Amino acid sequence: MLLERHGFATREELVSGRNQQEGTTPKRVLKADMVTAALAKGGPCDRPVSTEPLFAVGNRVRTRNFNPTTHTRLPRYARAKRGVVEAVQGAFVFPDTNAHGKGENPQWLYTVVFDASEIWGEGADPTLTVSIDAWESYLGRA
């Protein structure tokens, strides 16, 4: 999609696997000797938001149970599970919409911790926990 959207290839070229015309020239090219500096610079995606976080450290939350046909960062194993907010990370670009050209839609991001039994059920090692970073729209009150 991105190759087509930015003019680097046509749909026909992508289907056939063959170059049929000259595509758009990239504005910049990352060369091998530039990689270290580019990675060190990072790609900040934190953004200001006008709302306060809905959840605080220590809040019990439940993840949503949804199965979108598009991109999501909420792993299937963590859907409809109860956990505790361990950290409020800040507000960032929401990848679920940004990946599809629907805007950055920044929102709060939380680290949520789940007991092993909540994720894997009975018989799970009681000493284990699982942590995920979860966007505010993935969470509700437990």
C-alpha cells in the first residue's frame, strides 16, 4: 500500500513483480553508514493530549475483547483479561489509526501487569506475571 501510495510502484507492478515504469525518486535514502546515527536519533512519537489519563498506577483494569480486521497492538492472549496499571507512560501517536492513514489520534499509554493465571488459566506458575503496554482505548475499569 505504501509503495503504491507514494508512487514507488503501481498496482500492476506489485502484482506482476516486474518494473513497468520509472517510479518516484525517494526524497532521501538511508545509506549503511548513516544507520547508527539515525537509530541513535530515535523517532519520537510522544504527543500532547488535552485530557488527563483515565487510569492511574494501581488501578484495576480489564482489556477489551475485540477482533478488528485492521492493525491493533493488543495481543489476542491479553484480550478480556484483568490486570493492574503499573505505569502511565505518557501520550503517544495511536498506531492503530496512524498505520491506516487515519491520523495520529494520540492517547495515553499504560503498562498493565497480569497474573499468569489470568493469561494462561489454572495451573499457571503463580510466580509469573505478564506485562503489556496498552492504549487507553483498549482498557476499561475491572
